[in-house]
Amino acid sequence: MKRASISIRKMTIIGVLGGISIILGLTPLGFIPIGPTRATIMHIPVIIGAIMEGPLVGGFIGLLFGMLSMFQAMSNPTPVSFVFLNPLVSILPRFLIGIVTYYTYKFIKDLGENKSLRLLNLLWIGIIGYLLYGIYINLTDFNSIWPILVNVLLIILSISMAFFTSKKLKNKAIDIIIPTIMGTLTNTVGVLSSIYLFYAQRFVLALGQDISMAKKVLIGIGITNGMPEVIIAIILVTNIVKVLRNRKN
């Protein structure tokens, strides 16, 4: 009976979070256009499912996320949607969100608060370093001031979030924050790395850019899409998981 109740619980969570993913995937809420590409909040149900119920639930919801991403590429295409017709771009990284999130969560639970806090600070340093690298790239090949201003704004937001998560939430949600960051980065890095591996030149040409700028273009997308996705995910996942934990208790 205990096994049956656990299975029913997991199926219920998959049904609820999967339903949310479907709503997000079939409406403008899930994929937010930013120029010719789309940012997303569809990784959030995947992360919540993985933290609350484990890698099976997280992986299944991530699989659904990937399939909906492929469906969006077919039904509502942008100039670069062709890349998401490849399951290695659209599905595999999204499936891995749930796996990476859960095992990061498990690792953090066993690591202890002090070491976890140091790891969190290292993650923020890495994110801010990535944004600084984006500024450097745009300065060395200057075309517009706007990417630099966006990076500066994201650095300010990242520093603010680093202070907030390290000082205000460290005793309450550090075991949620780090898996959320890693899960979100799995999506961003996995998708962009796959695009670079399989479609770098064609992708850049579809954006109307020089093929020699493929690396710069993908780094720029990683910044403009990935960093806001990290910040939004931390805010939403932290609060939702805390509410679900309270109800569970």
C-alpha cells in the first residue's frame, strides 16, 4: 500500500506539473520571444518536480518540455526554429534538467550548510564572470552599446540576487537555490552547446549575422536569455517549493 501511495503521488505530481507545462507550452506564457529567439519559464515545473519527487518525475516533465519545444518549433516557427526539430537540441537537454536538478539537490543535502553556501557563492561568481566576459566580447568587437548595457544591468541584478540568497535565504532555501541554478543552466548550456555543435553556421546565418561571429552570438543569447531565466527560476521555485513543503508537512 505504501508503494502504491508513493506511485499515486508521483503520478499526481506528474499530472499537475505536466498539465502546467502543457499550458505554458501551448500559450505565449511558456516561450517568451526575445528578438528571433525565445526565453522560457518551462524549466520551472521540471525543477520543482525533480526537487519534490525525484529524477523520474523531473525527467518525465523535462521530456514533456522538450516535446512541447519541438511542437512550438513546428507550429509557431521563428527564423531559427529549425534547430529545435532536432531532439538532441530540443529534448535531451530538457530531460537532463530533472536529472541534474535532483542529484544536485541530493548532493547539497549531504554537503552541509557552510560548504553549500560557499558553493552558492562560487556559482554567483561564475555567473557574474560570464557576464563580464560578455561585456569584454562586445567591447572588443563593438557594434552597439545595448548588449553592454544589458550585461551591466544583469550584473547588478545578479549581485543583488547573490546578496539576497546568501544573506537572507541561506538558512531556509539554499538546498533549493543551488539545484535551481544548476537545472536552469543545464537547459541554457545544453541547448546552446547543441546548437553550436550541430548548427553554428546555419543558425548564425538565419539571424543575419556573419558566420565568424557564431560563438559571440551564442554567448549573447546565453546572457540575454539564460541569466533572466536563472533569476526568475530562483524566485518562483524557492517560493513554490517552500509552500509545497509546508503543505506536505
